[in-house]
Amino acid sequence: MALFADKVRKAICEGTAGTGRGFVLMPTSCPYGRVLPAKTLRNYELMLEQVEAL
């Protein structure tokens, strides 16, 4: 999962660099069913971990 975490960190850095920038970290596609696949859930968790690490 390190590759996904790297992409999240890069998005955070690029999205928040400079003045006057707004940024919302969210997946490009959100599952809408009742069952969330394990990989999707882990990706959400990784996103949160990267934000909390800042």
C-alpha cells in the first residue's frame, strides 16, 4: 500500500502549497453500495492516516 500512501502525500503537498489555495482530500469515486470492499476501506484509512501525520 505504500504506493497509494505516496500518491496521497503528493496530492496533499501539491494541493496545499502556496497561498490562497483550498483543498479537499477525497476519493475520485465513492462506492455507493452497502458493502465496502476491504481494499477500498483500507485506502480510506490510508488517506486519513496521511492527513493525521501532517
